[in-house]
Amino acid sequence: MSKNNIVALIITVVVLTAVAMFGTQFAGSFNMPEAEAAAVTPTPLPATASTQTQPAAAGLPRAITVVGQGTVSAAPDLATVVLGVNVSAATVEQAMEDASSRMDKIMAALKKLNISERDITTSNYSIYYEEPPRYEMPAAPKGTEGSAETPAGVYRVSNMVTVKIRKLDQVGELIDAAVAAGANSLWGVNFDLEDRTELEAKARAQAVENARQRAEELAKLAGVKVGGVVQISEVIGGGTYYPMPAPRAVEGMGGGAGPISPGELEITYQIQVTFELQ
């Protein structure tokens, strides 16, 4: 064998050996043993808090909240009327003097009806200047001199008193007497009770009883039973309501005050109660 043949044979053996070794390593990278595959298997993540805890609603107390109402009626035993004078004059001194003179006569008329001084309270006394209406004055005709005078303003004085009338059959008579004495402003008549303590207590008791009745009716519909009281509070705004009186001018109307009927008053209370459910 020549020298060149020997060199070619050696190169061939080296190449074949290298190819065999590379093929074994390549195959091993894609045929991982089962033990190694098990070692890299992903581990399940721990459960989150939301999946381990119970719903928040389960921790809420079992309760029912209702509003009970109680209403009682009674005839009033007290009337109040706001009346007085509203006068105007060119000067503040004149307006005050006129208002004072009229009020003196009104007070004297009330005294004749045996209205006590403690039942007469000044509710408003005001003085203000009323400006004349502003508008454009027409131009003076040609050939004439001078200009139209701007009307002057007036001073107004209002003096109002609140009168308590304890004899309800005197209401119409008192109004007539006040108007005859010079009163020209009347702010309506209101009726009330001198002492409402007992009636208010009855209304509250009815409200509590009504609240339990409503709670039991709702609980029956839901298939549960009502337990003890968890919380109770008074609803602000319950009580007797009166319409707001509107200002009324009486000067020059003539005639009497007409029939005035006190009717009945309603005292209403509302109570909010929370009951435990069993």
C-alpha cells in the first residue's frame, strides 16, 4: 500500500468516527429519559385567597329594617294670629308716627278682649325706603320750558305682632277688632296644642308597634321569624305639619272675619327599627 493510500484511509476513519459521535449526542437531546422528564414537570400553583375564602355576604348579620308610623288626632286648644300695620309716608318720622299710633289702638283693642300681654309678641318691625319706579320721562314739547318732576320715594314701616288666643271662639272677634283699630296686614291663623307631650308619646308607641307588625309581615313572606331589636332611631321630620301662612292685606275689605274652624290636628311620628332574624 502506498503512502498516499494510507493517509486517505486514516482520514476516512477519523471522519466516520466523528460522525458517529455527533449522531449519538444529537439523538440524546431529543430522547430525554423519563426520570429527567418527571423532574421538570410543572408544580401546581397554590390556590389563591379568593378561592379559599367564603363569600363576604355570608358574614353579614341576618336582620330586617323597617319604618313604623304612628298618628294621633286631637282638637286644638290654642290659636295664633300674626297681624299688624304696614304704612308709608314721605318721611321716616311720619311713617313711624303713623305706625305707632295705629299699633297703640290695636293693642288697646286686644286688651279689651282680655288678651294677656304675655300672649302678644312683636314678630317683625322694619323700616325701609321704597324708591320710585324708574322709567324714561317724555321730552318736553317744543316751545315749552321745564321738565316733568321725578316722583319721590316713600318710607315704609311694618310692625307685626303674634297673638296667642286661648279661647278659640274669640278668633273671629279678635280679627274684627284689630282691623277696626287700624290693622291692615294679616299673616294667617294657626292652630296648635298647648301641651303635646302626652299625644307625642302615644304616637311614638304606635310607631314602634307598627314597625314590629311590618317586620313580622315581611319575615313571614320570606319564611323567617323576627327576633329582638338590634337598633332603633326616630326619623327626623315626623310631627305635626302646618301650611305656611300667606301675607294678606285686610285694609278696606270690610265685613267680618267670617267663620273660622279649628278642625283637628294630626301628630305623626316615624320610627326606624332593625330587628334580628331567627
